[in-house]
Amino acid sequence: MNKLEEIVDLKRYPIHDVHSKERKEMISHYKNELDEVGCCKIPNFIKQESLDKMFKEVIARRKHIYWSDESHNPYFSVKDDQYEKDHPINTFNERKNGYLNSDVLSDDSDLRYIYETDELKDFVSDCLGVKPIFQWADPLGRNPYNCMDPGHTLPWHFDSNEFTLSILVKKADEGGDFEYVPNLRAPSDNKFEEVKRVLNGDREKVRVLKLGEGDLQIFKGRFSMHRVTKIKGNTTRYIALPTYVLDSWRVNTPAHSKIVYGRAMPIHYERNKKRDDDLVD
């Protein structure tokens, strides 16, 4: 048994076999979902043994988690007085959660291994219908664990990277639902008025996705605003977040990196350049 087979249920999801009928059918199905609602869920994608290993990894490194307790707008940017007070750029909501950053994962991490495989990257690319996509250069955010204790919540936001995967490692007793608005903005169009309506409580276009442990989610996080509802009960929610991008050079802005991952590295300053898509970031 090779390493990929130890992690992914390849009998059910033969992502490695590019010529198989099953893979082609999977891609057709999940591409339709992504085209229609900007998100898809692949049940029981990760084997239980690998989930157990991921859980042990994050528990063993819990002292390295950066815990965030602050407020931010959907763009992880600063207040801007050229906009009205209730503009999305000036709308800040509470954030409480933790990240086990990518640079402190274990040497034999299953999460790191599967993220660096071309089999997963190419499968995600085919499902999205987007080529090429790349593993992210960001040393902190490329494949971290998001950690949410009871009472924690993630407010509405957009991702800096275009595409995010989610692998639920441990679900909360209650809460922790993923809510999103598909394709709320598009390249060169921030659609501030539509964003404002959602921030003000309009749920007409809000969708809710409930993940089970081991499920894989593929999501267009740069264009679809999303949040995670408050964690309830006594169990911490742990979720792995492998990420992909269209620009292999790009990383998070320093401000974004500090808010989410607790620090910015030289690469975040060196590559802090204006983006081609003209979206607020």
C-alpha cells in the first residue's frame, strides 16, 4: 500500500487513475456542483486511520497554535475613512479561533503529504475546470489546521487564495456550520452593495454546508464570502485547510497574515504587490 492509499479511500475515489471511468464520472459530478453553487462535498474521502493521525498531530502541537481574538472586516484590511461607516470595508465583526500554521506540521504529516501530491492538485483542478492551479507559496497558510474551541466563531470573509479544500478532522458537538454565498464577487467587481446586504443579515443567497469527519470540501473562497457559526458544546472543532492558487508567486498580505496566523514573514512583505484582479484584499 502506498502513502496516498493510506490517506485517501482510493477504491471509492480513484483520484490517481486519470483514465478510469470512475474518476471521469466524479469530475463531471463535482464540476457541475462547483459551477452551480461554488462548492462541493466529497463524503468520507479521507480514511479513518489518517484522520486519527491528523487529530493526534494537531493535539500534540496544540501549544504551537496561534489563537486570534479580535475583529476584522471581510477583507482583512484596515478601516478606510473615504468610505461611509457602514461600508463593508468599515464593517468589523468578532473573530475567535486558532491556527496551527503550515510551518509547524510534523515531518511525517499526512496533511502535508497529501497537499504536496500532484494527484490531489490535478483532481481538484479537473473538478474546478481551471488549469493550471498551484500549491500556495505562503509558508504559514498553505495547508494549516483551523482550530475552534467552544464559543469560537469565524465572521464573514473572503480568502486571499482562490481555492480552498476543507477536511473535517473533528466536528463540534453543535454549531461549526459552514455558511457561504456563492460567487458573491467576481474579478474586478467587488459588489460592495451585495456584500453589505449579507453583512446586514440578508440570507436570501446564503447556503449552509454540514461536513462530516473525513469529508473533503472544494470551495471557491476568494469569490464566495463565508463564515463558520459559533461552536457549542464541549468539543473543539479541527479542520485541515489545504489551499490552491492561480498565481504561484502570490502570498497573503502582511496584515492578513498577522490577523490569521499571528505573524508575517519576510516573504509577505517582499510579495505585497497589487493584485491583477483588482479585488479588495
